[in-house]
Amino acid sequence: MTQPQSQTAAHTRRPTPLSSIKVWIFDLDNTLYPAASNLFNQIDQRMTEFIGERFDLPWDEARRRQKQYFRDYGTTLRGLMTEHDVDPIAFMDYVHDIDVTPVNPSPELDTALERLPGRKVIYTNGSCRHADNVLGRLGIARHFDVIYDIVAAGYVPKPDPRPYAHLIDLHGIDPQGACMVEDIARNLVPAAALGMTTVWVRSEVDYARPDRGGVGTGDHIDHAVDDLTVWLTDLTSAANPPG
């Protein structure tokens, strides 16, 4: 398997060649489907609604609190649990009750994942229910033998390093032979520290960028790609030439 063309960050680490990866760990939202689908916008809106209804707040104040919890705790849910002892199941049931039809089925991604050697794992700050809905809509659920969600992580969100360690221990993953794919650059920092190869799906959102996400460009990004499906298609096509 040869590496397709992509912008590779300068670094001092020695990432494992992509041809030697045994486990692929994929984020879900805005990674396995294009951010242009705006699916997460629905979740974002419902988080604000939940806070407004729970604390009887006008929209603007509920929105301010939501973003403050996200900045301070890594996820809105973590902030609500820490400061207000909010039931996480009630929160997730509410915010993940969304319409996934803006995400288009992706037979191209299905084919690329079929041709990609190794185990495939979902690691998301969302819930299994949400992951199941999105993977089903994309038509790629069959490729993943593990969904490691926020519940499995004990409600400790990325980029806290503890759930990363728990994931690899729980599922017997050798980080040196693993590759993590994410749209939020700072979430790749713990993966890189463990020895994983990393792929950043580029985003122009400030909190997702390596130069604006509070972690610096560093050496935690090995490969940066514009479109995951195109990149995986190129990668697997190079590994499986016609004829």
C-alpha cells in the first residue's frame, strides 16, 4: 500500500507507514461525512434548546452557557454534569433526536472501507445511538466492530488522555499499529502521544484547527486531508491496482 498524495505535517515523530496500520480509529461527526452536511448544527441547536428549557433561559443566554461549557470542559455535556449534575442519558436522548437525512449514503466510502485492511473502530464524543444512526445512513455500519462512545469513556470527552488509554486497553489495540482520523486537531494530541499515526480532516472552524485550537501546530498531525472518502479511495486504490 502506497501513500496517496496529501499534505504531511513536518514532525519529529516517526509515524507508522500506512501500509502497516492494523487498526483504524475514526471520529464520527464531520469526519466520516462532510461537515457541509451541517448535521452537527442540529445537535448544536438542540443542546442550546435543552439548556434553555432546563434552566428557563432565553436563547442567547442558553447559547452563551452552552459554549462556555464546551470551552471549559471539552463538551457541553461534561459541563452540565459537573456544574449541575444533569442526567447524561436524558441529555443525549434529547440532543441526538435529529434528522440524519442531510447526510447522503456513501457507496464510495463503503467501497474504500471494504478495501482498507485492518480493524475499524469508531471513537466519538457522541452516543452509540447517534453513531448507529449516522453509520446506517452512510451505509457503512458493517465495517466497524467497535463503537467507543462517551458512555464507554465514562463521560470523559476527548481530548482528555484517559479514555484514549482505556480504549486501547479495553480492545487490545497496539497504538504503534493504529491510525486515528479526526476533524478536530487537538483531539489528535493524545493519540500521537501514545504513538498512533494521525490524520486530520481539514476544517476551517476555529476550534478544530491546529493553529487555533489551543495546542499549536506541534507534531501531532502526520497527514492532513481535505476529503476522507477521496483520500481513502486513493489509498486503497494504490494498494489494490486494477488487474
